[in-house]
Amino acid sequence: MKSESYKVVLLFNANNIYDRQILKGIGDYLKLHNIHWNIYISETLRYDAKTAFHFDCDGIIANFDDPDIEDLLAKETIPIIGVGSSYHDHVSYPNVPYVAADNYAIIESAFNHLCEKGIHQFAFYSIPPTRYCRWAAVREKIFEQILAQKGYQGVIYQGMTTSLDNWQESLDKLSKWLLALPVNTGIIAVNDARAHHILQACDRVGIKIPEQLCLIGIDNEEVINNLSMVSLSTVKQGTEEMGFNAASLLNKQFAKGKISTEPLLIAPKKIIARRSTDYRSIQDPYVIQAMHYIRDYACKGIKVEQVISEMQISRSNLELRFKESLGKTIHCVIHEEKFNRAKYLLIESSLSIQMISEQCGYPSVQYFYFLFKKLYGMTPKDYRNKYAVNKTSS
């Protein structure tokens, strides 16, 4: 087969996880089918519109969410496969075979996740209109459509396009919007970067997440999650599948195969539920405040007495409130929070089990092993082997 001689250009801005995962999907297809394309991609992994580009190649796979790339390829006649956002109507799609992230399914997944948590009030944090973020406007409209279909009302806030110069002003305005939202509102952020803005603004003005506002992002951007004090629930897109299908379509074009002109929509892969949507429908202000304190300090070795002292009410009173709101004792909630953190670190981090034991406030790794196995029927090591492997393969 001639595949080894095909010269293929990949036009992406791989400084974000969306493009990187699409590129991974392309690589997965090539490895699976033992295809050896001669691939060009910028050394910076980012297409620069200011750089002159001449296409001496047999085919191109490109991210058409970037209008500069779409403009660059408008008159090219060589085989091109586009990837990018889905749209409301066919006239918005480029005139090339196209693999699209299904925005309706993405927003619907985030909405359903919030509903499953008992949320009945909704908001959407977007991006100001720009030709470089056309997908954001699509997601805004879908949010409005879903709420109308379900009989809910919601609010949309686009905020500012942020830079180092206006970052504090942007946070000030975002904070005011968040403070005006009803308690127990579920917020869908248009992507994880915008979700991070909300986490910072909430921390700044003392809004408790998830006790007062619930938040979910889109993309599963690990860099953003690592920088956030509250771990972020997110929609993991089917980006690797998008890349896989794009490579398959280009290979079919090389083989002169028939390709559908209909956009191929790829649904999101799953919801990754983390602390920012660990919402419980709690109305008692003392329990809300105590839960937030426990989430922040459980792994620092706090005892029930310290929670009581922080709330400044009697132990019997707070214990009764916990029983009525959660059906659990304060001690049980502290214990659960420590193990939730341990499970998260076992799956999401490469920290040693000794370090995880210390971070979660256990006096010895042996005691941590004993309690973990008693509760989950397996050791921390077995838990990591089982679920971390599933995480990387899913």
C-alpha cells in the first residue's frame, strides 16, 4: 500500500487539551492500521496565521474552529478533513468532510448531570462573541433550547475576554454576577478555563462550591483542574474518537473511497464527576457551613470538636442538624471526606500511596491500608490498579 509515501499536514493549535486529544486519536488510528504517513506539524504545535504556508502535501487534517485555518484552506483542492464544532444549520459547516463535537449532546450531558444532583436553577458562563469562539455561541443557544424544552429558566453571562491587564476587573464583574445568583444554582461553564474563573471568583467572595453553587465545565483540562482548589466536574468530549475518524476519512480519500458529505457528530464520552458538583440539597445554613469547613480541613486531621467550635453551637444541636439533613453523624462525614480525597488521588495522581496516606491525614500507611480495605474490600493499591487503568483506557 502506498500509505508510507503520503505527506499529511496537521493544522492544530495543540496548546489546549481539545486539539491534543484529537491528535492522539489520529495517532491511534495510524498505529492500529500500521500506517506510516509522512506527517508535518509545527514545531510549536500551533498554527501561526502570520507565517506564510505552502502546501506541498497529499492531504490535510485541520481544526476548522480556527477561522484563520478555515480561511487558509478555502481554495485548496487537495484532500482535506475538517474537525471542529457542530452547528445549528448545515450552511455553517465547511465544504469538506467534517468530524464534529456534538455540542447539543455535550450541553445536555452537563445539564442532566446537574439535574441528577437535585439542581433546579441554572446558569451558563460563556465567552463574548468572537469569530474565534463560534462554538461558544452555539453552546449558549443550546443551553437556552434545553431549558425551554424542560420548562426551566436560566441566565447567561458572557463576561469579558480576559487578559493580564483586565484580569482583576473581570473577576470583580464575575463575582457580582455570581453573588446575584440564587443559592443552589447549577452553572455550566462553556469550557474548563471559564469554569476556573468561577472557582477563583467564588473563593474571592466566599461563595461555597458545591454547597451554595454547583459548577461543571467542559473538556477535562487536567492543567486547569490541577490549578483549582476545588476539583472540577467536567464533560469529557469524544475528541480522540474525532481524531480517529478524521484519519480514517482521509485514508479513505487516499484510497479513492466514497465519503459522506454529512458531518459526522461525535458524542461526549462521559461526565467526570468531582467535588464541584458533589451537591446535596441542604437547606440548613449551619450544615452548609460545616460541610464546607469539613471539605477544606478533613484531611488536616480535624475532629468533631473542631467543627463544633467553628460553628459555635452545641454538639447535640449540630449533630441533630446533620442527622436531619444528611442522615449521618459529623464523624461519619469527616471520615467520608478523607476517603473521597484518597480515592481521587489514587486515580487522578501519581503520588505514592505513602504520600496519599499522609495527605489524607492518616498517622501511618498501615492504618490507612487497614481502614481502606475494611471499607472498600480492596487495598489502595488494588483500587488504583483497577480504576486508574480504566481511566486511561476509557
